[in-house]
Amino acid sequence: MTRTIKASEFKAKCLALMDEVAASGDTLVITKNGRPVAELKPYQQPREKNLFGIWKGKIEVIGDIISPIDGLEWEAMK
């Protein structure tokens, strides 16, 4: 749930609001003169971008991918 707060109120209650956002997981929109200027939301650790195993369970190897292909006729060559 997103809540809106004036910048002056945010300034007065900043640390308490940070604790509240961290505990609730909700986003807080900070406004100045009635216009949104900033957003305070809980920090999330970035996901690890390890590509090892990304295709596991999504592709299937059909046939022998190790042996040389000399002398084999491909379907595309027919």
C-alpha cells in the first residue's frame, strides 16, 4: 500500500518513517507543494546474476553432442 506524506512532515519524522517502511514493506511517497518528488521504499538485495545453470530444465539435448559430425548428413542439406 502506498502512503503519501508532505515533505515538511517527512523531515520532522524521517527516522521513524524509515523504520515504519522497513517493517511494513509499504512505499511512502513524499510530496512538495502537492506534487510527488520522492519515494521511500524498503531496500531489497539485488538478485545474484550467476548465469550458471540458467537453462537447467528448459532445454533438452537430443542425440550425441560429443562425437564428431564428419560424414553425417544433416536434414537441412537434403
